[in-house]
Amino acid sequence: MKKFELESFGSIGDGLRLEIEKFGTIVPFNKGETLFEYDDTLKYFYIFIKGKMKIYHMNLTSGKEQTIYLLGRGDMFDTVALLDNKPHEMMSEALESGEALRLPVTKVREWMYKYPIFGEIILKYVASQIRHVEELAADLTLLDTKERLIKLIIKNLEKSKKSGINMLENLSRAEIAKLIGTVRHVVDRHINQLKEEGILDTSRRKLSLKSMERLKEKLDDFI
């Protein structure tokens, strides 16, 4: 395997880096593909190098979807199966072609104890996922759809300033709707309202922010 380089793993040391390169496999995926089978994460752990993958639940009767995680460079899957060694029933779909590093889950568990810095990276990532799911549950219960959309845009822009990766870029409005628990026409309405207010621009089928200050003011207005 080629040399393993990811910003969040820069401090792992040469010993672990060599083990990752020895046991890891780079797995490509194309847009629209499913990367994980039902029991796949009982055998393998994935670290994303590039591309975008959504992890979601679907009501098979109504067809309604809720995206739980939107994974990109530096994200990991599946920390739940890694920690409890039980099947994790979630669906996945690539929203953008990319690559992931596939590692034997038994080796990942071993490295968490053998290399404390690696274990710390994993546990901090687990904590961030727990916080994300808690916030998602609260938002879906307590906020209306326009609040959720504005909050999603703000969080994504703040995160992209640090990582350089815009996770909402090139996503369809239908996929944006699945991130906030609604449907496309509702997102269309809210985006058009924000455009009319001079806060967003939607030229060339892309969302661009014209005023972060005014967008934050809109969110404050709901409080």
C-alpha cells in the first residue's frame, strides 16, 4: 500500500504507520455505490481518504430517508461495530467517488491498546459522533426546517474553514433535505427565501454565502 498520510493521523509515529501500510488496503468507490455490506464492519474498519459517503436509515414502507453521517476525508466507519463487535444496521451510498483505507478491525482494536495515541484519536472521533447524533436528535425535535437548514449551512462553512473541505459542495437539494429530515421542495422554498433576502446566491447550481453575519442573525431570530 502507498504511504498513509492524513492530517488527523500525523502524530501516530512510524511504527504504527508501517503497520497500517502493511495491513491496509486502499478501496476505491464510485458515486452511487454501496461500500459496506451488512456484516462488513465486523471484519473491516474504514478511514476515508477522499470522496463523500452518506450513512443513513430508510423507512422501506414510505421510502423516507434520514442521513445520520456524511463522511469525507479523515472520517471513520464503523466505530460502533469497532467498540461493541456487533452488527450495525445502517445503509450507505457514495455521493461522490473516492477512496477509503480498509483495515482489519481486529488489528485496529489491537492498535488502540498498543499505541495509546491511536486509541486517543479513535475515542475523540467517537465522542464527536456522539455529539453529532445528540445534536441531530435535538434539532429534529426542537427546530423547524428553516432553522435546521441555516444551522447546517453555518456549521458546514465553519468546518470547511478548518479542513478546507466543503461537504455540501455539489450535493443535490434532495440530499441536503435528507441531512435535516425534510424533503426537497421544502429546502427549495427556504433557499429561495434566503436568496431573495440577499443572504445566499444559487448561481451555477451551487450554494454560495453572501453574508455570514446576516445568516447568523437569521438563526438568532428564532431563539
